[in-house]
Amino acid sequence: SSELTQDPAVSVALGQTVRITCQGDSLRSYYASWYQQKPGQAPVLVIYGKNNRPSGIPDRFSGSSSGNTASLTITGAQAEDEADYYCNSRDSSGNHPWVFGGGTKLTVL
Amino acid sequence: QLQLQESGPGLVKPSETLSLTCTVSGGSISSSSYYWGWIRQPPGKGLEWIGSIYYSGSTYYNPSLKSRVTISVDTSKNQFSLKLSSVTAADTAVYYCATISDWFDPWGQGTLVTVSS
């Protein structure tokens, strides 16, 4: 399959920990990357590779993977983390090289 | 530091061809380290990978759009371009260009293209 599946919406209390998941067959072969998108803005890479953060991304963002599921964890969520989050990976089906998940809307309560 | 900027018409008529250009600055589009790609996002919806190109000209397209998409590269101008033919209202979206390793970074700011008569 060339699909990545995400929960449409997740909420977290301010300062608590939240995990956003992404499922797909390609994740058994490739790492997921994760993007944060705020309204009216372009997506921003927050996690890539095994668990790497680009410069400027807070260390409360981390990534992990097990089997066909990749996870983005925000430890101590802040109000500014409220955004849409998308996963992305190479595609193992051979149909096309890259695929995005449908996105998860994170609400910080 | 790489920066990307999309440019092109914001309004395209149905059945016509959408044409956008992405200008790369802060680095060479001829770098063997990257692919260059187009992604779109219809209003209120998620991201859709459209296609990608290597500096050599090798292209990869989303099968759902392949029959209508052409991506090309102009190394002399440090630009790559997107053409999407026979557009309909369903092609109305913000179109982004991006640099691709195994991840997409950086992205351009995006440009809204509306398909309407």
C-alpha cells in the first residue's frame, strides 16, 4: 500500500505529553519525517531520519518507530504547538517515491 | 542556506494549463544531494505530493496526476517548473515547491492557484 494513515485530531492538556501516530506498510522499510503546519504557513520539518531535529526545533519534539507505525511525541506540549502535523516517507510499493499522511490536527487545551 | 520561491499566475481557467516556477537560492539546483519537488494542498485539506525531479532531468510523478503533469529543470537559471494540464476546480490549491532528501526541507512559502473562469 502507498498510504500513510493518521488520526484526524488529537488533543493534549498544556504541559502534558502527546503522541501522534502514522501507520503504513512503507514504514517497515523507511523512516518517517514529520512536519508542523500552522494556519496560513508552509509546513516546517520537525523530525527526520531515526530521530533527528533540524536546527531551531525544540527538544520536546521526538520521533520513534516500531513495525508499521511511526510516532511523533511532544513532551510538555506548549500552546504554540497547536497545529496540523503530517508524516511523510518514501513509498515501498514502487508506485511513487514519496507519500504524505492525511494529517493530524493537534489542539492544546 | 537554501531558499525556494514559487512564482506564477494565481488564476487559471478551466481546461487550461497551470504553470509555476520555483527559484532556488543559496545553493545550486545541480547538487547531487537533492531532488526538487512540488506538493499541493487544496483549501482545508492535506498535502499531496505531485512530483519530483533530479538535476539530471529524471522525473517521478504521482500516478494520480501523471497523465497531466510535467516537471522540468533549468540549471542555468537555478529553477524548476511545474506544468499541470487540463485543470479543473479540483486543482485549486496552494502549490509548494521543496527540496527533497529523504525528507522535504526547506519549503517555499507556497502560492495559491485558483481554477475559475
